[in-house]
Amino acid sequence: MCRVASLLALVVLMSRAADALDNGLALKPTMGWLHWERFMCNIDCDKDPNNCISERLYMQMADVMAKEGWKEAGYEYVCIDDCWPSHQRDAQGRLQADPRRFPGGIKKLADYVHSKGLKLGIYADVGKNTCAGYPGSLGYYETDAQTFADWDVDLLKFDGCYMDWTLLGEGYVNMSKALNKTGRSILYSCEWPLYEWPFQKPNYTAIREACNHWRNFADVYDSWSSIKSILDWTASHQDVIVPSAGPGGWNDPDMLVIGNFGLSHAQQESQMALWAIMAAPLLVSNDPRDICPRSKELLQNRHIIAISQDPLGKQGYRTAKVDNFELWERPLSESRLAIAVLNMLEIGGPRGFFIGAVPGWKICDPLCNVTQILPQYKEMGVQTPQTKMVVSVNPSGTALLTVTPLQKPYWENTAERRKHTIL
Ligand code: GLA
């Protein structure tokens, strides 16, 4: 009896994510809009006034997000990326926005975004320069944190270019402390592990204690090969990264590129489904002023967003690769499970997948209720471990399902639980 109890305690301990950054933020994966993938470092406001990095862009984004269902769906942060500042700091050593492109300054922009019921994110870099060559924060962490707080900024994306890698950890931790010292709640988005992986295995316990989310892998591009490479990296490092995710701190596989140019609709569904399974921040980089209605509907799909934002806060992972299908599963609150079946074969038409072959299907013993969310919403009704259900999955598309056990799953009080709680 005693041995069973201590074994369970050990399992609970092992499965608990390490302590998160205690700033009360990112209790669920962050949702918002971030300019980089779509607008990059376009600073030519004379030639391209509608799309250049300027206060006008973020004001228009805030308008659209407040008006067209994004805010209601949960997208909250309007985030500036690189190329916003002037090349010179001011006489007091503070960062300043480029005066031509941000004539009102960041504080006024923050006020505007707040007036729409949204939050403002900004970008800086732990090293000497930002990746695009603007002033970095090295030597100015406290000054910059205070400047962002004075401007009423709500999120900081902190990049890792132009930094001696041996000082990365110290830099990221010091900025975390500097933000905390300002007394303002500023969500802290890091790229620490991405810049450390080429040299050594990052310490995810330390990262989780300092950051609200952290990029692990290369920048996302507007292409299916980019999405595949992110999924592959994530699956092949899942033993290391999945246990570190939980309320307050998340792995960040980079922006959603849904609604742009490079992904078919099936591929857009795959990105949305898998980002929800991975408990990833949902930071969209597209142009919501001009977006195809199907992509907008997908990004605002409340059933997928509910998976992303599930209160249990566990990251899902790849559980099998079978016959050119990938199976990903995410444990949800109330003993439910989300399943994604990804068809990796990029030729032919829709292929059927027998759902009873999903490793986590045991959760359906003795009975479960199944809802299909993608590619179409469909109540699949009560199923059993002997189900005959087959889902149809388009090439490079995903079938996304949730499974609700109708009685306690058989493993709840047995040693089998160990297998379900470790990852
Ligand atoms: C790096 C980051 C990107 C973006 C650019 C900006 O590449 O990983 O997300 O912020 O810098 O220069």
C-alpha cells in the first residue's frame, strides 16, 4: 500500500512541470498577432505606406482585431517585432522609436491598442544588436525594461542575435529580473534555447523559471516544408522539451502563417491543429485586413482554440508514425484526449485512418464520446475500444478529434497511469 502511494507520489513529482516564471502571465498559451513573418523589415513607408513597420500598421491591426472577431476568439496581443527603433539611443541612453515611422511614439501607440481592449508587445535583443542590426539591449537591460514599462508595454519578445553564447543564460535571466523590477506585468518571450542548442543542451528548468515562452528552433517560413521541419524537430526533442511546458511557460514553435501565400488549406488546418496539440503560443503573422474567409474561420475556430487553451496545460506529443500518418496526442482536462492524425503522403487523395490504432485509444475503454473538429465538425457519437471508425485525411492535412471517456479510464488507478503522466 505504502509502496504504491510513494510510487504515485514519485510519478506526480516527475510529471509536474518545473516552477514557472512567477509573474502570473501566460497561464494559457499566449494568443495574438506578431508582425515578423508577414511584414519583416519593410521600412519603406514612402513606397509602401500600408505595409511598412510604422505605428499605422499596428493601429490598423488593433482596429481589425477588435472589430472582426479576433479579440472575441482570444487573440489579445498586437506585437511589434524587429526594425521599430531608431538607430540611435536618446541622450539618456534610452531606446526610441524611429521618429518618422512612429511620430506619436510607443506610449501613445500602447494607449491606442489598450483603448481597443488589446495589449501591445515590443521586441528587443539580449545582445549588442537586434538580428536586423538595430540597437541591442546588452548593457541596458534595466534601462530598456524600465522604458518598456514606462510606455505601458505588455509583452517583450527578446531575441538572441549578436551575443556571446556563454553569456546568453545570464543575459536572459537578468532581463527577466529587470522586467520584474519594474513592477509592470510584462509577458516575457525568449529565444534563449534556439541560440544555445548549437553549443549545448539548454537547461529548460532555468529557462522556464525566467521566461513565459521560448523559441527552440529556426524561424518559420510561409511553406509546408518549414512547418514539417518544425514538427520534426519538436517530435525528435519531445522527451527534453515537453515536460518543461505548463501554465506560465510554453515551448514556442514560432508564428502561425495561416492566411498567407505558402500553405494549402489542408496544410493550414495541419498547422492550426498541431499548434493546438503542442500547446504553442498562437501568434499569427498574416494580414487580417485582407484575409481569405476560410483562413480566418480556421484561425478563429473555437473548438481548436479550446484545445490550445485547455486548463490542464499539458503539451501534446507525437505518439506514433504509421503508414505515412503521424499521430499526435494531447491530454486534456477532465481525462479527455485530443488526437491529431496527420497524413504525410503528399500524393493522391484523402486516405482513411482506422482510429482504433491510435495508442491513446485505450482511453475509450469501456466507452467514450468522440467529436471530430477537422476537417469538418462532426459528432461521432459513442464509441468503444472495438470501434470501426475510420477518419478521412487529405494529403498534408489533419483530422483533429477529441475523445471524452464516459466512465473513468481503466488506467486511472493502476500502474498504467505512470505511462500516461510521465510525458
Ligand atoms: C530572428 C527571430 C525572428 C525575428 C527576426 C527579426 O530571426 O528568430 O523571429 O524576430 O530575428 O530580425
